[in-house]
Amino acid sequence: MKRTFLGLVLSLGLVGAIHLDASAQSKGIHGRVKTKDGAPIESATVTIVSLGRSTSTSGDGSFHFSNLPDGTYTIRIKSIGNGAEERTIEVKNGKATAINVSLNISESQLEQVEVVGYNSHNSKTVHVGKAGIIDRDLPQSVQIINEQVIADQQVNRLSDALKNANGVAMGANRGGVNENFYARGYSLGGNNIFKNGARTNNGGSIEASTLESVEILKGSSALLYGGVSGGAVVNLVTKKPKFYYGGEASMRVGSYDFYKPTVDVYGPISNKVAFRVIGTYEKAGSFRDQVTSKRTYVNPSVLYKISDKTDLNFTFDYLKSDFTPDFGMGTVDGKLNNEVGRNTFMNVPFAFNRTNTSNGQINLNHKFNDSWNLNAIASYQTYDRDYYGSDRIQANKNGIAPRSLTRSKSNEFTANQQLNLTGTVKTGSIKHKILVGADADQSHSNAYAYNIDASNNIKVYDKKLDKYVPTTTYDSIYVFNPSQTAQHLVSGNGLRTDMPQADLLTKTTTDIFRYGAFFQDLIEVTEQFKVLAGIRYTYQRTPNSEKYTYATNQSEEIINLDGQKNPIGAKVDKAWSPKFGLIYQPIRSSSVYVTYANNFTSNQDTM
């Protein structure tokens, strides 16, 4: 299906370039089409005018024409957003003259844009697959939510984007603290979410303003990523710097005093360095009384083109998210009750949740030649959460619900390093797409426990002590109409507004170290029949945790125990993760496959 839309393309200093490197192979023309900043242009149309032969560039921008007789040929290159250009190339003795084409595009040249519809992302290289394999060659289900969908739907959170993914759903958002997703019956948790290929934390609800696309690789992915659950892995691809000036400023407004300004600016610093900065601020109320949220997010990035074959990308983002924890309307006598107002706020008036997250990444890509590529990633992430409030409400049949307080704080630092080497080789007529890689994670987390002052809590009579003593109940609330809560409704205790003192009690520190190495080969036996085989070994070590008590200023080890309560020292997990798949492609746009793989996740409880 093909549709043509007429109009001008508006841009801020739109400048592009095409680089054609034509080289000789047997009686043909081979080349690669790139942008000014060296990025390959996929799906550009290259035509030999006199012969009427056309081809499209592949994912790396390459094209070729084979079995051409000697002569002079006019080559026409067309790419949406980069215009069209013609050059003459002479083929002599089976060799083509190398030619470079630079093209500056003006608005007036883009008088027509052709949009060609195609079935799916079958020919797209999937970043989450690591090996540079196109979608249709993967023996797994892949779904890509692209930038256009994210923009059209005005996506705010990752959960909004994943509504477009079948088989993936948000299973919980407890108190609005963080979004937890499920796929194919498995909880994705924090291990199954990645940003530009590196593991990231989903705490604080991931901001979507920087997303270029979201890739979902469904099924087993332990071969590539180690300890992940079997439902799916989600890779967030963020927007990158560009070597031409541009930007966007937007303002979203909505119900319940929602507003969100966003700024996105990018451009070159030099002919080798480009930048991009994305920032947003969000403030909103809620249909629930007293519930508010404030979010500040910034995402700067820098791209350094070291050479035509090597680039280095620095990315950082920071999110500060403060909001009122909201656990919903609760239950009455164990059931939902329509008489409880939808707007009724059940938490204590001082309840708060403060989350700060940051991610930093250095991503190196080096192309040795047309066949071999190296990708190296070093990244870190931090997650800090400070919470105080009352959790879920469960009222009795009279609508009286006791409220107890919870005070918690946690912080986490995780570092990740990985190397991925991909290459293409041939053994006779059989083509191999090889991936060799290794990765490592180091996680350091602290969990804080508090002692909450209970002196003003609801008191009950203790016969042994012959006096009233405090309980764990902060107060009680009349869920049908909290504003009318009176002493006779809650056994002599009215609603409180004070915030009890909470003193640090203990800090528990836990470290986890994980290492893995893997090998994968996509074997192209014929154009229709392919085999994918690979294996991974993962080693994970969890030393004894350390518990620090503030009152005594003393530290102690929390000993890992086996089933018979015997000390086992550091907890060690080892796993082999094989994968084998058969792929049959009766036509170029479709694949039928059968695959075997396994997954594992570490049991966090002591044995």
C-alpha cells in the first residue's frame, strides 16, 4: 500500500549528507549510504537509471549491484528527508570508481514526501537482540513501540507505552511507588528492564519524554541477559544527539491541575561532537483528595564521532519524583463498597514518598570492517526512596478502619559492564552471524528500619499492667465520611494530624555480584532455513549481609543458612542457559520457528 502526501517539511536548519563509498567486487557496484554524522541510512532507494534496476539500503546503509558489464552508469540515490542525488560511476574491468556525495537540503527541495506502508518491523535490527540480527531472523516474538506512537499518544510513563504491547500488562503500582509489569505469567520486576542495553531500575515510574522506542523481546532471554524471568525483557532506546540544530518545546495540560512543560534541544558542537538535552517538569493533582505529585527530569547526552568507524555516546538522566502515596479506597468487611467515595483519601495527612533515580552510561561502538563490530558499555544506576505513611485500609462492617504507620528508606547503587562482539563469517556456502559477549553487574543496597514513636497511638487496657498502653494503631478513620469522624465512632479516639517522630533503628547492607559469558551463532543454511544456537554461563555471588544498629553503634553479619540452619558463607548461584531455534521463512516477510531455551532467577531467601 502506498500513499503520497504533498506539503512542505518544516525544520530548524535541516542539513543532511549522503556518503557513498563505492567499491569493487566481481562485475558490480557496492556501496554504503550514510548521513552527515556517519549514521547509516536504511531503506534509501538506489537506482541504476539506464538499466532501471533498483535496490534498498540495508540496516547498515549498504547496497550492491552484481554482474554488471563494463560501462558508465548513472546512480540515483533517494532518501526521505535527505532528498535525491545523481552521480556517474564507471565500471571498468569489473571495478567501480569510488565516489563521495555531499548534499545540503533546503525546505524547498522537500516538496513531496512519500510514505510507503509495510507489514511490520521484519527488516529492522533489534537492539535488544544484541547480535545485530533483524527481527524476522530471531526465533522469538518481538514488538517495537516506535517514536511516532509515543508522540501521538502523548505517553508520559513507561506503563502508557506498554499498553500497546500485547501480552504485557501492569500488574501493580502499589501506592504509586513504582510500576511492576507482567508478561506471560511472569513478573518482570527490576531485572527485566533495560535502557540502551544496560539494566535499569523501574522505581519512581520511568519517564517517557526521552524515549525513541521501546523494544519488547518476549520469552526466554537468559542467554543474552542472565538472571531474568521468562516472560519478556524490555529495552528502552533513548533519543540521541544529532549533527544538525533542532529542538522542540511543548506544554501538556489536563484535568486535576496537570501541567507538563518539556524542552528538547539538539545540535552539533563541532563536526565530531553533538549534544542533546531533554528536560521536563510535571505537577499534578488527582481525583483523590489531597493527592499531588511533582516530577523533575533532565537527560543530557553527548555523541563523539572519533572516526568513521568509532563513536562514543555519553548519556545521563536524573529523575526527582515526589508524590502522595495513595492506596485506594480499601475494603469494608473484606469487600469493595460503593458508598465509599471515589475521592476519599485514606492515608494520613503528612504521608509522603520521595524518589530520586539517576542513570549514567558510556557506550562505545567500533566497526573493525564490514563484517565485525564491537560494542562496549559501562553504566551505573542509583535509586533512593524515602517513604512515610499508612498502607492499605481495611475497614470493619461499620466502616471503621485502624491506620498503622510505616516508615522506610532504601538506596541502591548498581554498576554494569559489558562487551559484545558481532561478526559475519562464511564456511563454504553457509553464512554465520556470530555474537560473543561478557557482562558483569555489581549491586550495593541499603535498607533502613525505623522506630516510630507510639506514645500517642490508640491505647487499650492491659489487665496485667492495670493501665492503658499504646498499640500499633496510629488512629482510626470512618471511611464513609472521614470529615465526620467523631469520638463516639472510633472508641474515644479522633483523627490525628501530627507526624510522630521516627528514629533510625537499623541499616542492612546487601551486595550482589553477577558475571556472565555467552556465545551465539545464527547459521543461514539457505535463504529460507536458518538455525540459531547459543549458550551462556552465569555466576552470581551474594555475601553475608551486614546489619548496623544505631542505638549500640554495632555491626553484625547476617549469616546465610541452609535448610538445616547451618552457615553456608556467601550464597553462590551458577547456571547454564542454552538456546536452540529452527527458523523457516517460506516468504521473505514471514517466519515460522520452534525454539528451546531456559531461564533462571536467584532465590533471594536463605536456604
